[in-house]
Amino acid sequence: MNTLLAPQARRSPLHRYRDMDLSSRIEGASPHALVATLYDELIAALDVLKRAIERGDAALRMTQHERATTILHALDAGLDRVDGGDLAKSLTNIYRQMQRRLIAARTGDITAVSDVREGVGNLAAAWSAIAR
């Protein structure tokens, strides 16, 4: 089972369908498409995290915080530190800074979530431009 997905037993049919769709996109994805999918999922998790903070929904805040952190770790772990050169080093630093900012979000710091969301949006746009 994909560790980015929530346990099936607690999910609505709509969420289970979305999880199945995500799983199928991940399984057949090229490395470039996989990173793009992870950026999309990270953006979605950060958007829900922000709304959870605004609504005072602590349970949702924690699950989305965990999801965002897991995705950031996956992006960082997927870097080729041997052949990736300066780009891999730069992305490592960026991802780790984002992880530090997300720590502040655990206590409800919406500015930290917005900062990470903006950074991920910029990375996703740049990554998308590479494919063109």
C-alpha cells in the first residue's frame, strides 16, 4: 500500500476512488511525471492543511501535516545525490527548509503553510517547464 495514502477503512468512497486514481498514476509514471504528481499532491495537502488551520480542525490539520511531510521526505529521498550535482544539492536544501517551516505549521502557523505552498508552487511550475 502506498504510504502517501490514508488508511482505507476511514475513507469515504470518494476518497478511496481518489486514492486509487493516485496509485494508478504513480505506478505507471515516468520519473519526471512522478515528481510532478508528488508536487501536485503536496500542493493539495498544503491547501487542505491551510483550510484545516483556518477552521480549527485539529485532526485534519495533523493528517494533512503528516501527508505533506511524508511527500517532502519522498521528494528529498528521490534525489540523485551522486549524479544530480548542484541541482540535487539545491533541492535538498530547499526541501529541508520546507520541512523546517512545516514544523511551525504543526502548531497552526498559517504563514508557514503559505510559505511552503508558495515555494512548492514555484518548484512545480519550474518542473513543468522542463518537460516542454
